Amino acid sequence: MQASKKAVLTLQDGTTFKGYSFGYEGPAAGEVVFNTAMTGYPESLTDPSYEGQILVTTFPQLGNYGVPPSGGEDTLQDHYEGSRIHCRAIIAQDYAFHHSHWLADRSLAQWLKEEKIPGIYGIDTRALTKHLRQHGSMLGKISIEGYPEVDFYDPNAENLIALTSCKEAVVYNEFGEAPAPLTLPLAPDVKGRKTVVLVDCGIKHNIIRCLVRRGVRVVRVPWDYDFTGLPYDGLFISNGPGNPDFATVTVENIRKAMERKTPICGICMGNQLLAKAATAKTYKLKYGHRSHNQPVRRAGTNQCFVTSQNHGFAVDTNTLPEDWEALFINMNDGTNEGIRHRSLPFFSAQFHPEASSGPRDTEFLFDEFIALL
């Protein structure tokens, strides 16, 4: 029998859920959201799009396959989607205190304690998820027996994009090589490869892997970096956490980039920022899309794809100007899942074609972008 301290999740509306601690023994606060994926907690925990959030996993058991080792550079991890855990805490119905996986080098509980992230089990996550579906994602806080409480914290009230973006511009040349600092002026690639400027708004590392593996030179720049003077063949805008309204500098740079008419592609937050650069509007979803099983349809076709998603904001399709149109549509609720320009090589997806974790049925979107360069 495991000895675990009592823990309580308190929602902003006063609802409480009692459980037990299995991670770091300390308080936490953030926005409580749920994910319906059955696997992928190492990738989800390190996904910058979860910055400031308390993650509820609807799959009953957590931790049964442990945690893979850290590896690679901080700017490009081998097994994670970021260089650290971004969730404020994680909640499950049941925690597996004994894990088994050929790649695991420690338990989930050990990892959480190392990074000072609380974990709770013993909570009725079905009831909690139903509550969030009915009332929407809301603020919450976790208190652990014997530790002081903290105040509620609203991550959407601050610029999470600036918090999770890289601080310096770097260049990725070959897959497996460490990135080099960007030196100006940017010289033509010695191997004649195309150059893609990648705007980091809180990027998942597999986006970088997917681009570099396709034989392009990737120049990764911070969210507020003025890349418009760089020589490049294509622009890529990454995913990221929080409210897109904070990225006004990024939106202005994207608008300048549109004047060049070179290819532009965006993922998740990149979809929202490209839409805002086109003068469309975004809005906050009631409880967001966070799962491996969101069905989307390519507009104007009968093509359907099962996608991995993680976002709390969406593009208002009705506000797109006449020269833009929806590219993908969510089959569950009809929300926007991507946009494209009717005549210029600009397009984006709200879901994650690189997944990791999740289905990669739509990874061909990277190929479509590369083909435009």
C-alpha cells in the first residue's frame, strides 16, 4: 500500500475534488483543462501549449509506461516536446506506481518531483470532465496536506507566448546536429538548401524535426523577432500557448511577410496569428480541443482526418476577408481547423500534423509546404 498525502483540487466556482498526491508535494494553480488521449503524457506535459494549465487526463490510468530519458539539446529534445514540463500539475483517476517500458529510465512520479510539478490521483476524472464540459474550462488550484494554499492564477491574462518562446535565434542545418547561433547577414546555404524562417511562439520540438528531416535549413527566431529583413524561401509559424491577442508584434511581422508573397504555413497558434494578420478575429472556446481523436474535414471535399489537437482559442471563420477561406473544418462542432489564401501560397492548420504524440495522418501538410518553396 502506497503512503500518499491527501490532495484537493478546488475549482473557481467552489467545486472540490479530493484525491492523493503522487508527484511533487506542493501547491499549484492554473487553468483546469482536460485531454481525452489514451497515451502521450510525456509529450503533453512538455508541450508549451499547456503552459499555465492543470491537465486532467480522462484515460483512467497514468504512469504505467514511465518516462523516457532526456536526450539531445534543450532546443531539440529526443523524446520530449519541450525542454521542461509546462503544465502546472496533472490529474488522473489512478496512478501506476510500477511502470514497464523498454525506454523508461524513471517513473512519472520521479520526474514530476524533479521538476516540482504536483500530480494527483484518486479523483473521479469522469465527473470532473463532465463538469468542465458543462461549465467550461475554469481556474483551479491544488492544495496538498501540510502545505499552504495558493491563490487562483489565470494564465490567459499574461503573455504566455513570450514566456515559452526561444530567447535567441538559431539555425538548424542537419538533423542530429546541434543548432548554431544565427549570424547576420544570413549567407546563402552552402548546400543549396531552401531556407525556412520558423517563428517560435512556444514550439513543439517535433515541428522542428519534421522540417529539418525534409532537407531545409531552419532559422528559428523568437516570437517578437523582426525576421522580415532576412533572406528566406518560406515562413513557418509555430504553435504556442494562451491568448493570441498578445502576439501583436508577431502579427505585424506576418503582415509584412505577406507582401513578399513567399509561402507561409502555420500550426495551431500559427493558424490564429495568420488569421489575425489577414484581419480575421479569434475567440476563446468553451473547453478547447485537447485530444488525439478530433475529426476534421478538408473544406470542399469528403476527405476526413483524425487529428491531434491542443488549443483553447479558435479562428472565427465568418470574419475572414474575401480573399481567404476555411481549409479544414472540425466535424464535431464546426469550428475552424485551418485557413488558406485563395490565390497566394499561404495556409495553416489548427490541429497538429506533426502530432507526437498522436496520429500523423496529416503530416503530408509539411510536404505541401516544402513543395511550395
